[in-house]
Amino acid sequence: MYYDKKIWVAKSGEEKVYIYPKMANRHGLIAGATGTGKTVTLKVLAESFSDCGVPVFLADVKGDLAGMCKPGTENENVKKRMDEMGLLADGFHLHEYPTTFWDVYGEKGMPLRTTITEMGPLLLSRIMDLNDTQSDILTIIFKIADDEGLLLIDTKDLRSMLQYVGENAKEYSLTYGNISKQSLSAIVRAVIALEEEGGDLFFGEPALDIRDWLRTNCDGKGEIQILDCQKLINNPTMYATFMLWMVSELFETLPEAGDMAKPKMVFFFDEAHLLFDSAPKALLEKIEQVVKLIRSKGVGIYFITQNPRDIPDGVLAQLGNKIQHALRAYTPAELKNAKAAAQSFRENPEFDTLEVLTNLGIGEAIISVLDEEGIPTIVKKCTILPPQSQMGALEDEARNSCITGNLLYSRYCEEQDRDSAYEFLNRKAIADAEAAEKAAQEEALRKQQEKEAAAAEKQRLKEEAAAEKQRLKAEAAAEKQRLKEEEQKQKQAKRVVKSVANSAVGTIGREFGNSIGKSIGGSFGKKVGGNVGASLGRGILSTLFKL
């Protein structure tokens, strides 16, 4: 309850126990065994911060916080508590609170989404349970996407990026180091498993703008953001990682504020032990860093868990406001934990802290907060105030009415799928395929043209060879014909010459023989001498031709 400008949490006898708003960003712890009243304490604190004008975020793991949007009911238990604590005289009244419902799966609240890039490789590796090598390669994937201006919004983008890098691993390894295809395959399998668990729903857009949570209503009350985690808690690692992402978003979004009169926002982390279970060293260091530094951004974080030992010492040391419900000590281990919890409080000389701690009733707690000077108060045994809003679950009809009537509904209800790595790489793959097909066609055309040109050249050479052969054949035939004709001419000339010579020699020889024969033997001598002269002339002529 917000009273006298302070967060009234409980009463110790007649004394009111407060958390001072200016110390509320020093974080806090609500711890205790199951059934001891942690949820009631959480509601009382959340309502009080809202009345103070401080926006609140809380995770509804069991579904029993949704009733904050309706006024509480004055049942027997509530009326008894109000009467015992004299609350009516101090202005206590039952009323509703401005509440916005969210759900990662979009079933019991507005869809709560983030992008792969905003989640980052460290948290994403934890969600997917990657080993160190695979986590390093996922970091390289993010680096390549960032260097090439590719948006990683949803799981489709991440799978496309993994496939693209795998196909070009040899080229990227020269710049970013060895990229094992086995590790890439393991990451792809993890992404597919993440999608089966709902990753395809909560990685997308419109992504949550954390500034939409830093609002007050028209009455000046801080808006209470309730994330329904009844389904999300079935995957503890995803639940813890998603909650850590939201705290990180607050840390990265908000500017430095220093000391303020009241926080900008208070963040309640239920089932906080899930955040630290099996968390790698790098993640634990990040958590501790965020818890230490987010105070200066004006944000208070309150962890709700069963035992303070669930919180690492480095984080536990940062929690200034502590509300410890009963711890049971039935075994030596439980007794040891109870002692450690008791010793973490500033001792009250009026009672034994361990004895009181192990014997607290439902709705009772031991409390130590930071006073106005930032000094832890001595521990006090207290009775927690009752909540002012409805306890328990909310009817579906009332929930749906609250969801659809919210001013943020139109902004976040419809999923968007803008151009990102998946679309770009698909276009690139299509363009590359078309380019490859065009190049193949051009190469085939070139080879066909070369083949046709080679065939044409071969045909040309064949035709030239045939023509040359024909020409040579024709020239040979012509030459043969010429030689034949020449030979015939020579033979004809020889015959003519021989005939002329025969005629001339015969005539000369006969004349010569006649002349000789006449001188020797008269007419008979003339005839014989002519024949002898003709034969002699032919012989001489024949010898001349042979020569």
C-alpha cells in the first residue's frame, strides 16, 4: 500500500514497515518455502509501486496474478486481516490496477516478440543449449550478418544465414576463422528445435519497445505489465533467458539517471533460481553486471525464489530490501540453508532470527530494508498487508476484454514480416540461380556456336580440299592432254618431216643414182643407180633423225 509517500509493506506489531521509494532501486528479494505467502507479498509490492506512480513488470508463473485488473473481494480472510491490522483507518480500500497482459505465445496476452538480433548470440546460445564452439560460431554468424547489412529478425532469417554461411564457409573462413560445417549443422538443428518450442512465435516483429512499459495511466498510477508464463515456464531455460533479455533491454534503453526520488520501473523476477541454474560463467558475469549497473538507470529488480542460496553471492550482495518468509528445516541441509539465510540479516536483539525464521506462519516474514540513509535496518518479524486487488485467476472473458481494450493492442497484435536476411538471401539465391542459368545458357550457346563454327570451318576446309583436288586433277588432266597433244603434234611433225625428207631424199637419191648409173651403165644403170641412191638417202635421213 502506498502510504505517506512510502511503500507500506507490513506491520511489526503496531509499527509500519516501509520500503522507501528512493531506495527501491537498490533491488530486493522475496524468499520462502512453497505456500508461505510469497505471491501475496509480490502483489502487495507491485500494487504499492503502481500507486506510487512507478511502472511495474512481473511474471505470472502460476496464473494467479492476473486478477490485479479487478478490485479485491472482501472475503473472511481479507476482512480479518484488515481488522487485525487496523487498515481501514489508514485508508486501505480494495480496487483494481491498470494492467496490460502479455504472452510470448500470444494466447493469454498480447504477443510479446523480440528479434534474433536483439536477443544476441550469448542469450540465444543459452536458449539453444549450444557448447562453447557452437556459441563462438553463432557469434561469427551475427558478425557476418552485421558486416553485410543483413537483418536477423526471426528464425527464418537465422536458418537462411546459417545455410548461406555454410555454402560459402571456405571464403568466410579466411576472414572470420574456421567455420565447421558440423557445428553449423548442430546450430541448425537447435534452431529447428527452438521453432518447435515456439521460437517462431516470439522471434519476430513488431518487437517490443520497452519504453511502452514506462507509462502511467490518467490517474498517475504506474502501469502493471503482466507476462503470462504458465506455458513458457515449461521450458525453464527459455523462460529465464527471456526474462534476462527484458532486463538487458531496460538496461540498454534507459539513460543514466543517478539517485531518484522513486524508480522509473520495478521488475519482479519470479522463479529466479531458473536464471542461474546451469548458466555459463560468461552469462553469470553479465547478470551480475546488469544487476549492479541498472540501479543507476532507475530500475529496481526484485527476485522471488524459495531460498536465498538460489541467488549467487555476487547478486545477493546487491539486494538491499529483503523479505524472507518461512524456511523449513527438516533435514541437515535445510537447516544449514536456514542458518545462512538468518545470518544474512542484521541481527535483532529481541529474538533469535533462525528460530523465528523456521517458525513463521503464512503471511508472516522477517524483513530488513534500507532506511533513508541506505543503511540496512535490523530484522523485524512482520505481518504482510493483504493485497487490494483480486486474488487468484482471471476469467477468460475479462482477460480478453482487458487485452483487446488496451491502447497497445493495435500496435502489437498483428505480426509483421518485413524485408530481412531470409528475403534478401532468397532473392540472392534466385538471382544467382538465374545468373548461373543464363551463364550456362550463354556457355551452351557459345559452345554450340563454336561447334557450328568448327563444323563450318571443317566443311569449308573439306570443300577447299575437294576443290583443290579437283583443280589439281583438272590441271593434271589438262597437262596430260597438253602433253598428249604435244606428243601427237611431235609425232605428226616427225611424220611430216619424215615424209618430206623421204620424198626429198628419195628424189635427191634417185637423181643422184640416176646420174651415177647413167654414167656407168646407161639406162639400166640409171634405174639401178636411182634405187640405190634412194635407199642410201633414206638411211642417211634415218640416221640423222635418230641423232
